[in-house]
Amino acid sequence: MDRDSTLYALLHYAILLVAIFAVLGGLELVSEDVPFWLGLSIAVAIGILYPSIVRGMGVAPEQWE
């Protein structure tokens, strides 16, 4: 897939959203009462770390470089 295409960037944004929902969903399964601020902090951390990890792997969209 062409790394400079908009579709490729949208794919990564979709993966990012799925990762956030999966982690928060798993956290809800383990602990039924998750404070709002903890969930928000985890979502922000994933949102910040994901692009860095993807850049390090060399598969980031050109728009993120």
C-alpha cells in the first residue's frame, strides 16, 4: 500500500481507535469500575505512543513523518 496515500493514514487512525477501545474494553472486563480520568489517561497515552511506535517500525504514513 502506498504510504503517502490518505487511505493509508485513515487505516492507521482506524487501528488507533480500535486499539484504544480494545484496551479500555479489556480494562472494563477486568475491573468493573474504571474511573473516567484513568480511562482518559490511558486513551491519551495510547494516542501519543502509537504514532511513535509505528514510526519506529518504519510503517507510518508519510503524513506522520
